[in-house]
Amino acid sequence: MSQPQGPAPALLKIGDFAELVGTNLRTLRYYEELGLIEPAERSAGGFRYYRPTDVNRVHLIRDLQDLGLHLDRIRELVGRRGENETREALAERVRAALRAHDALLEERMNRLESQRGRIREALGKLGACTLCEHSPNPRNNFCEPCACDGSSLPQLLSALF
């Protein structure tokens, strides 16, 4: 059974592609060298051409980098698209990549929520500081411990005082 073939998508020259994804030619060539992306075609003169859908791939690479993944790990997750890969193998590879991405997002959200908790704690304590007669300075160890209640300052407050 042959697969339906639609019209070939218009390909983007590397410069247009770089502008569309907000990067430079050097980065795209580096991604290609690492096996993260590959041009759909090359001209007789060696110019690279990309599919419009490759924009999504570069955005995914960037998203994973933003989550702290190194490019080697990203390559493991997104890998090269296999020409002879079965539909089942492709689906499983994509499923694994999506699950890994989701786990990274969950981890990042937990870290961010923890940071927000520390901010709320510092803001709460800072509210009490506005009623205090002491002012943080080197002579009172920047109010560490708190002159009012003897407690340690929240980490962020201590860092900022």
C-alpha cells in the first residue's frame, strides 16, 4: 500500500529558515553536525534547504535546552528521523521523547514552585521587618538572626540584606 503523497512543501533557504527560527546559520550548521536537524535538500551549490515543519524541531530543541538539557541528551531524545523506521518504532520513539520532555517540565515546575515558596516566605518576613526599629547593616550582621524574634532570616531575605 502506498502512502498518499501531497504536493511537496515549499522549502526554505537556510538564511530564511534561520530568520524564521530566530537563530543564525552557524547554530543551524552546528545542530546539523550534531545530528539534531538535517536539511531536506541541498542545491548543486551546497545550499541547505529546510522544510517549514523543521521550524517545530528547532523550537523543540530550544525548549529542551531551556530546561537544562545538553545537546548530546537532546540528540538522544529527538534523534534522527529513520527512513526505514516502522510506524510502531517511530511512535514509541516519539512517545518516549514526549514523556521525557514532560518529566523535565514537571521537574522544572516543582523547582519554580519551590522558589516561589521561598519568595513568599521572604515577603512575609519582610512585612514584619517594616515594623522593626533595626536596619540591616554590617554591625548587626545584616539582621541575622532577627533582632525582633531571634529567628534566622529566610534565605532570600538574608541574601538581599
